[in-house]
Amino acid sequence: MTRERRERRAYDFWQPFRPPLARTSALSLLLLVFAACVAAPGGEADPGAGAPDATAVLEGDVASGPPGGATPEFDDQLKAIREFIDAHDYGRALAAIDEALSLGPSRQLQGYLAGLRAGLKREILQSLYVDALIILDDERVALGVPITGQILVVNLSGERLVIPARAGGNQTTIQLDLRYTEFDKGGTVVKERRQHPVLVGRDIELGPGERHSEPIVLDSLEYGPRRTNYRTYELGALMYPSEIRIGGEMWPGNLTFKPAMCQVFPRNYEHLAAKPLDRIDQAVAKNSPAHVPLAAALVAEADRKQAIAKLIACLGRDSGEDPDSSTRVACCVGLRILTGEDIAAHPDRWLEWADNR
């Protein structure tokens, strides 16, 4: 599929819920959807996507345990349900709950089992039956190159999956979440977070193993187009479905998309990518602070410990220079990129961090 057709397809997906904009290209409309909405700073908490444990599915009154007056037979079945959940045998856990419900328990016990079943289904939806993820075409681009990719919903089940655009008065909505981070060689870190809800304009219907995809396009020039700093764009999403049907059964819950991140470098950065560890040494030796964070961001995962050691050694070197010189500050920025630690660009603080590791 050509880029023109891809952008056209993305435009068709979002357009039913966009205001009319005369003579505006498909690409610019996408950039409006993903980047030009009003900034909305938010918290850092993200929904977890791991497998549930036995207590994660117990919510509200269910978490306090079953009501009193249960028969020994019910107690044995509840114990078996918990064992299935602990073993991540979710199919047998649901079957055991259904069997317990078929025995005609009291109204209180029936409510407890129904709550347990709904909580379990909500927690395991993305563990077994649906995958939701964002895939970018490139993990690294030069400033000015569009960031392109796909948002995907994959049916992992053996039944037909249907997510209606509208059902029961509810509209399926995808909450887009764009997080931008920019690292200036002088120690300043710029962060932006923008969220934007998008209404899904058509039903998603997938057979077993099928996937639904929609193109995405981000503008790498949206922030600081004239600055030559290293920056990252992380895109996440959360779908609030009107309903989810798998086979003939309803499944509660939202879909959390696995996020994707793209690194953005200034143009002509490629000469630093060949041997980034050597480039760190050269940038320090030549007192070239602009290249230190860039080289650090290009270091492979397997070489990060070695790169961290190089930068810490630079900070601890008795060179007779001012300890807050531009190159040493840039080394602090490189350390922040490599470690993810939220520590200011002060050499003494990073040396203290290294001593306390």
C-alpha cells in the first residue's frame, strides 16, 4: 500500500467524526487528530497488562469473600475456582463458576459468583482472547520525517469477535495518549502529554486469528522544530468499547493498547549510530556536548552498562575543568537517557547515584 493510499484510508476511518475542513490534506487531518489537540497534562499511572492473580479479579463486595451460610460443597467449589485462577487456568475457572451457579445457590452467593465471573472475564480478556497494540514502522527517525504505523486489534480467540461502533446507547471510543520528551544538552527536559478521544466510525468484526488495523501518522516536527535535541514520541491508546462479543458471549472490559515509542534525532545523526560507545568517548574528548546525549541514546541495550560507566568516569575525572562544564552536564543528560532516572543534570548528584547503586 502506497503512503498516499495509507493516509487516505486513515482519513476515511476518522473522518465521520471530524469537523469539515475545506481543502485540507489527509495527512494534515491526521496530524490534527494526533497532535494538534489541546494539551492535557495527566498522571503517570497506566493500566496494567499482566496476567491476573487470584485477588486481582475480586472487586467490591466480592473482594471481602463469599457471604456466610455456604454449604461445604460450595466451599469446595470456591477453593477449586481459586486454584484454577492461581494456575492461570482461566477456562476451567470460568467453567467451575458456571457449574457452581447451576446448583442454584442463594441470591447472595449467586451475586458473589456473578461478580467473580465478571471480574475474571474483565481481567483475562487481553490475556487470552484479544490483543491490542500499536506498531510503528520505524523505531528511529530523523527530525522532519513523519512517524507512521498502525493501531491493531487482533482476535486471538477461536470465535468471531465483534466490537460494534454503537450499542445500547454507547459509542466505541479510542482515547489516544501522546507523550513527548525532549532532552536538551544543557540539562533541560521538556515533557508534553496530549490526550484526545476519537469515535470509531464502523463496527470491528474479526474471525479467528484476524486483525483490524488503522494507519497512524505523527508529525515529528510538532515540538521544537528548530531545536536539534534528542526527543521521543510515545503513543498509547485505550479503547472504551460499546460492547465486546466473542462468539455468542458478552465480555466486559476496556482494551489497553500496548504502546510504541519512536526516537527522533536531528538530521545527519547517522554517523553517530555506527559505534555509539566510541562516539561517546570522542564527543567527551573533543568537548562536543551536543553529541554526547545523541550517542548515548543510540547505544544498544546490551551496551548500556558500559556506556553508563563511561559517562560516570567522565564526571569523576579530575580534569581541572569547572564541574558544571557543558560537556559534563551533557554527560548527565546522557545518563538520564540511559537510565531513565529523574535526576537533575548536576555531576555531583550523578556521582552520588553511582556510589549508592
